[in-house]
Amino acid sequence: MKTASDHVLAQADDLAQQLSSRIGPAAVTKAVIKLADFSPRASRSSGPRNRLLIEGALGFACKQHVASVDARDGKEIGRILDVSKQEAEDAGAALDRARKAAASAAISALPASS
């Protein structure tokens, strides 16, 4: 999803509305929001703060339509799949090369095989 808005709150609102319109009519029963991984170095830039605001807005939009919503970073996705973060992303790339991190998050929402 993309937005032409310049202000972070307008971006968050625009993206949340786009997501809501996409998942509202769908029969989605579970959603996983792929959180960006934390940088090993602290930063005072606005990018990480803005990302957190947008992730929160998207989580709220999901929660309005989907009963089960989780937010996971790469390490948590790997842990749930019982593989490394890289192996989880490789599995996601097998489904969607352009959005491998999002695909790995989706895989982590599937029921565990017995």
C-alpha cells in the first residue's frame, strides 16, 4: 500500500483506511502484522517513530475486522516456525519474493502441523 500524504498521522490514517477497505469484505479470521526488526544502533531519526505509529494504526484497522491479530518481528516469526529468522524469510520468499517478510508472517499464522 502507498500513500501520497506528507504528514505521518495522515499517512497512518490513509494506510489504515486502505487496509480496512481491503480486509473488510474478506473473510479474514487471523492476521499477523510483520513488525520491523529493531536496529542494533539507537537512532533519533523520525523514521523508527513514524514506523511505530503506522504499525499501530494498521494493527488497529485489522482489529476492527479480524478477531485474532498478532504483531511479530522476524525473530518471533522464526521462533514460532522453529527455524531461524533467515529460514523463515526464505520460506516466505518461496511464496512471494517481493514480500518475503510479510509472507513469512502469514506462514506463522497457520496452524502447526502435527
